[in-house]
Amino acid sequence: MPLTVALDARLFTRSMTGDTSYWRGLIRALIPISADVRLLLYSNSPKPAEIPESSNVVWIQLEGADRWWSLVRFPLAARKAGARVIHTQYNLSPLAGRNGVTTFHDVSFFIGPEWFRPKDRFLLRWQVPASARRAAKIIAVSQTCKEEIERFVPAAVGKVEVTYNALGENITPMAITEAKEIVQELGVPDDYLLTVGTQWPRKNMGLAIESARLAGRNIVVTGKTGWGGQPVGPIYPGYVTDRQLTALYQCAGLYLAPSFHEGFGIPLLEAFACSCPVLCSAGGALPEVAGGAAEVMSSFEPSAWTERIKSLLADSSKLQHMRQLGVERVKCFDWATTARQTLDIYREAAK
């Protein structure tokens, strides 16, 4: 009798963010190795083309607004369908039963509450400890993330397992001539720095923008609009396609990751895969993910970042060495490995 696992797959079909990368990467890697597991993929969107027709992989569309959907409709439908394990992220409904699994991508709402709007901060700081108490297992996306979860959420101690993120299928490097053509079509000059992410205070994009300005360099800022102020001064093409993003990575002089905190940091892997040298902060798990392949800044002062940007751009041999290290580093993260580890977590939770 196969183990039946229900997953909250709503993010699979949404615009690319770090959380979407996680669910797409995990589900795609689970499908070919889940012969002895029946996967029920629940969403409030139609089934995407990349989900195969299979007896052990079923896409189930449930209508409903997100909050009611996650708290009531999804867990009740999953249990009615015979799911032994229910996997979601952050908020695990009390109706999920005793065998729930939840993924915490970070607990930055405890570390830097000022990075969050009051309502979001309140909900996360209330829901996450409650979900940790209910969960049979908790997935963290880095060792740093695990340590922080256990520090700030005592109910999680003894339940947390680490499964790393990996590079998503959205980044596929191309010939450099083609990449340059795409960048030119976006109206971006040849010589630029790059930073990527939703514009939230935690991402600290102002540091990248100011240090690039002080260094006399153009900077391109891509990603969704968030809150806390929009970029002023940089080249801002907004939310770009996967192909455009890949080209921007490939042609950038440096990728800047100034975030105050990250539970993982998938854009580092994206930059590495595109042979783009990375200058990142020491926020959260970024040094762990970089693994020596990036230049890591302990300071959040623009003047310090400006000096490091200038010194790196003046050292072509150093940049080439960083590109080589990055290409090798990205190979250390693999969705197939993450999927196998996640299946083991499901089996443990089912007990």
C-alpha cells in the first residue's frame, strides 16, 4: 500500500519567487522517484502542463480564498482522500492531523521584526510556533535556518531536518552574444551591476543602489514591487522573464546580495550558474550557501561595499577565479537529493 502524501502546491503555478522555486524544484524532483508514494497535489489553480498524467501523481483543484483554503478546505480534502502526511509551508492547519510536515524558509520575523509590516509580523510570530507544535516534522532549507528555528521556536527542537534548495529550471545560460542582445533590448548599458529580489526592507536593496552610485557604476534592480519604498536612481526593468533574468546575470559585472537576512538565497545559485561573480552580505545563510565562492561582507556600510566593488572590478583575475568557484559551487545543490531526503521525512512523519 503506497504512502499517500498531500502537498499544498499553490505556489507551483505562481510568479517566480524563492518559495515558488522551492515548490517547483521539489515537486518536479519528487515525481520520478515516488513509485511507492502517491502524491496528491492540491491547488486553487488548474493543472499545469508539466505535471504528468499518472496514477501516483494527482493534481486536485480546490476553489477558495487562500486563508480559508489552507486552514480548512485543503486539510479536510486531503484527509478525506486518505493522505497520511500533509505538507505545507509555515502555517500548518490544526485540521492536518498528527502527521503534518511544514517547511520554514526562515524565521527572520523574529530576528528583524522591523523588516515586516505589523499585520504580517503578528501572524507569522503567532502561526509559526503553533504550527511547530502541531508538526511531526519541520523542514529547514539550510543549517543556519535550522539553528535559528530551534533558537526562536522551542517547540521545533528535535523535529527539524535540513533539505537544501537548489537551482531552478528557470535559469538556463545561453550564448553570451544572445545574452547581450537581450540586455540591449531591455535598454541596459554594457557596464552594470545587478541585484534581484522583491523590494522588501529585509532585502536591503538601498545598500546595493547607494554603493553602486558611490562607485560610479550603473546598477540594474529587478523583481516585484514590495513595500518600504521603491528604488530611486537605478535602472529598473521591473519583473523580468526567466530568459531576460538569465541574460542579466550573464552580462553583469557583479551580482550584489546585500540582504539583512536570508534563510537560503537562491539568487546566489542563479548568479553562480551564469558565471556572474557575487558580492554578498553575511546575512543569515548567505555565507553557508556561498561556501567560499562569493566575497562576503560583514559590514552593511555603503562605503565598505563601495571599496570592495571597486577593488573587485579592478582585478580581472580575481573575478575569473570567482566565476570558476561559483560554477563549481552550484553543483553542490541538487533537487533530486532534496526530494529523496524529503521522502524520508514523509516516511518518518507517517509513523
